[in-house]
Amino acid sequence: MNFQNDKKEYVYDLTILIPVFNAEDFIEGTIKSVINQKVNHCTYEVILLNDGSSDDSEEICKKYTNAFNNFSYYYHENKGVSYTRNKGLDLAQGKYILFLDADDLLADNTLEAVFKTFEKYKNEAEEKYKKSIILIQHKGETFELDHL
């Protein structure tokens, strides 16, 4: 799910929000799939949001936060994925938001393609949806990607 952030000034082109809850078995694969992206035309930040995990998710997240300056880590007691995503939206510094689950893997060139698509349709999305939904058109069909 994606939507354009309504902040006026942006530090990054994309913010990738990843809620984490007891994800020690797969969060590292998700993070590596982001790190391995080849991006030439956009900047991004990754916000890892720990929703009260009781496993080793925190240690894994902190390892990457310490290694990459575009990674941030936040912890709060368990409040559910909706609260966690909304907290991420408050923290986001990107023009566009990309939600990933802790067990998602990005295919090669996904970030570059997503950013180019956001930019291509930004005016249409702003007019029709007041920056709350990204509109994607493909082969004459229109697709809406709703936020939360």
C-alpha cells in the first residue's frame, strides 16, 4: 500500500515503513532485500517499528540501524499493526510512503520502479485523491492503491 505523504519538505524521496513483531526468523531477509536494491534516482529511509516483540527482532533491527544512516529504529509496547503504521507515518520524512511487512521481500529494482511510478502519476493522484491514494494506470486500466 502506498500514498503520498502530505508534508511540505522532504528529506527523502521514499520512506519504507516496516512494522516488526516477533519477526526474528524473517526480518533480516526483508531488510537485506531493501539494502540490495539498486537505486540511482531516489533516496530512501527505512523505519523499523518494533511493536513489542519478545524475540530477537530488536537486536537484528539495531544491527542495521547502527550500520546504515538512513535506517531508524523505534520500539513501543505492543499496540497492534495499525497503531504501529500510524506511528511510522508520524516519523516519516519521505515524499512517498511504502509499507512493507516484516516478511516481505523486494524483487530487484522495486524501489526505483515504485518511485518512478509515484512520480509519473503524482499530479493525477494529488488532484483526485488529495495525496491520500496513489493512482496507477497500466494498459488503459486504472488501479487505486489505498492507504491503511
